[in-house]
Amino acid sequence: MKNSILFSGRQGTGKTTKIKTLLSCLNQSRITEMTFKKFQLSIKSELSSQFDFIAIDEVVEVGDIEYLSTNKNQDFILIVGTQKTVKELEEIDLSMFHIVDLHSIQTCG
């Protein structure tokens, strides 16, 4: 099982920037960015053959993150961004994710 990454933080804490920075360091031919809905409707075996990394930013529903957490046996790594707090997700098995909690970071303004 490959470990995926979950960026959790309020709007303006840099989730999207961190995801884009991470993606820029990877083999561009083996990454894709998609919406949660597109990922949900896709054939996972086809994604596994095409991509090593799949970025899904702005995941808004707890159930969507739960769905993503069930994709443990795929040959790609998910890089996910959400405004949900880790506390809001505590009833989900997040063991497949490295969690980057940005909620404690202060923003200007």
C-alpha cells in the first residue's frame, strides 16, 4: 500500500499552493489533477496504469474523504486538499494518509 497525503486547513492556509508545489517536483507525465466527482466516476485500474499521483483539491464532504480513504490498494498516490478539520474526520480510517494539518497556521488579515 502506498501512502497518500491529506492537506487539511481553512481557506487561505496554503493547501492548494502546497499541492501545486509538491506536484511541480514530480514527473509531470505521471500526475493528474481532477475533481472528486471525476475521480469517483473513473475506472481505478485505468488511473493506476496512467498515473503515479492524483491530486484532488477542494474535497468538501466528509463522505468524500471516507470514499478516498477506501482506495488503499491502488497503485497511485492521492494528494488531497480539504477544509475539513482532522477532528471532523476522526471517525474515518485515515491510516492511508500522511496528514498535513494547516488549521493551526495563522493567516494575515
